[in-house]
Amino acid sequence: MPQPPPPPRASAHRGAAATGEHTGPGSGAPGAGELLQFLRDGQPRTRAELSRLTGLARSTVSLRVDALLASGLLAPSGEAASTGGRPPTRFAFNPKARVVVGVDLGATHGRVALTDLTGRPLSEVAEHVDISAGPITVLDWVVATTRRLLDEAARDVEDLVGIGIGLPGPVEHSSGRPMRPPIMPGWDGFDVPGHLRRHWDVPVLVDNDVNIMALGEHVMAHPELDHLLFVKVATGIGAGIISGRRLLRGAVGAAGDLGHVAAPHAPDVMCTCGNTGCLEAVASGRAIVGHLAAAGVPATTNSDVVALVCGGNIAAAQAVRQAGRTIGEVLATCVSLLNPELVVIGGSLAQAGESLIAGVREVVYGRSLPLATARLQIVPATTGPQAGVIGAATMVIQHALAADRIDEALAGA
């Protein structure tokens, strides 16, 4: 992350010597990056308050506050009450110092948002994007859209912290490469970060789209919870798992791939993965559309299904509720295995009122152990279509604003 120069290193040495503190590598004393973590909650604090929180001497705190002020990540935020003499200045995290790009790509949609350093979208673009068009076509659209948002916001490339992307398939998070995604022809093993870094020399982090939706929902709507399961029901079905406040990705990024779990009592319907009877093949938006079309109900998209349910079409409401029951049969096992505090149902089909969630609740509460469901809530997502871009931006922010990376950026500026 580009940063203005920090105070001269010699000054930092004099401050440490004057106080008798050891603040160099391996000393264990909090650096500027760790100091910033105390301020990321948005609460303004004085140097004296930061000294008490960190256990650092006032002179050391002042040096680190000055470095963060120079970087723009910290800004003055009024004055505290005076106890005699000049009132002390308060400082607060400045989320407008830099911007992040969050990208959410689905089977048939693309959304790109420019966010601040809290993940709050400042501007965004959503368009129809066909993921099967291949990585070059889709990622070139991401590049063009990102440039447009940066230009419209009058932000320089130097202001860009990084880019986060969610893809509708398994992703090896460490490399950012999709891993045999069933509905993404041409994407297997493609170097997504490398393609984007040809245009911007910033971190590019890639994950499964449901994982980033789980991050977005957790950060924005349920930050107080430790254990959350986010389920996306749209063209496909998947889950993002938050356990102990951490996102679980699994060994190769395939954790939470609910769509290709065999659904109990499902007919032998062929799935896109090549197996039969998968949850996605019988309970996804695509499956519901096919069921309704076979029954003579005019529906070709998930939006059509939602409109029919909200318009009172009984056949559509019954089909969506049955899909919820089928999903609930798989989720009942997940609840017993993971014991989440909250199950959040998101994705385009979640907009069909209570029909989908009622079906899920009916089965989960009936099939899971009472101990696991005693305090369990099953609710609709509250972040809506922005969950993905917020989560993608959050993934980058957590990476870029980690204490050690802030210290490295300040030292190398």
C-alpha cells in the first residue's frame, strides 16, 4: 500500500532511548500497525488514552501516531475535555484515506464496487455478465469497470489498496486460481490475480463467491457473532462458514460446497458436476425454473420465480417452499456438525418472501438435535446484493490493514 514517508528512523531511536523502551524487531512492543488496530473501531482517542491501552510510553505513542497521520490512515478528530491547559487532540481511523475494489461475479451477473476502508460501498456498477464467456472476457469487464469507478471518484491509482474478487466456484485462495469450477468453462487454473496485476500493482485476493458473501454479512450485520453459516440460493447453491470468527476454506477451497452434496430422497437428476441427485440439481434457481416450466408456469430466470411468488402464484410458492425443505435436509446435518449460532439465507431466491426460509426452518428445526437448535436462528440476509462486494472488499482490508503489513508499508515508504 503506497504511503507517504514516515518520520526519520533516527527520531524513533531517540524516542526509544529516552524512555528506556525496546521497540525494535523482536521486542514485542506494539508497532504503529498494532496501534492502528485499536483505532479501527472508529472511536477517537487521545495519545494518553492510547498510551494506557497499549502500555507504551507517551513519546513512543506520539511517534507512531505521527507516522499514521503522515500516511493518512489516522486523522485528528476534535479535542478531549481539558483537565487544565490546552485540550488534548483526539485521533480516529480515517476510512477515506484509501479505496478498495470489491468484485462479485456470479453465473450470470457481475457487480463491482468502490469502497472505503470499512468496506462501505461508495459507488458501484452491476450488469449482466456471463461467467461462461471465459476469464479474459469477464476480467476485462472488471478492469474497464474498475477504471470507470476510479475515474468517476477522482481517485488516483495510488489510492487503491487492493482488489477482492468472488467467483462462483471453488478457488485455491493462496494462489487465486479457480479449481475445476463446474459452471466456469475455461477458468480452471487461470491466474486471476496475475491478469489484474497487469493493470494495477496491488494485492488481488480471490475467493469463492459465497465465502465473500459470508464475510460481508458477518461484518456488516452480525459482527458480534462467533459462528455463522451463510447459504446462497441462486443459480447454484453454496455455503460460507464462519467459525470462531474465522472464515473456513478447507484444504483446497472447497469447504461449504453444499450444491454438490447428495440431497436425501432426490430424484436422479443430472447435475452440472456430472453426478446425479445433487442439491443444486433439485433445489437451485435453475431447478425451480425447470420444474415450473414443465408445469406450464412461465418462468425463465430466478427473477421470474421471485416475481411469481411475490405475485401470489401458488405453484411457484409451493416449488420454492419445497426447495427450502430439500435444502433444509442438508442443512440439518450442517447444523449438527458445525453448531452455528445463525444460519443466513441469501442469494436471489431468498428474495421470494418467506417461502424459501419457511421450508428450511421446517426441516432444520425438526431434524437437528434440540441442543444445536435451542438458540439457533434462521434468517434472511440483510446485506442483499451488496453482500458479495462488501465481503470482497473486507477480505482485502483485513489483509492490507493487518498490523505487520502496516508496519512494513511505513518502514518501506
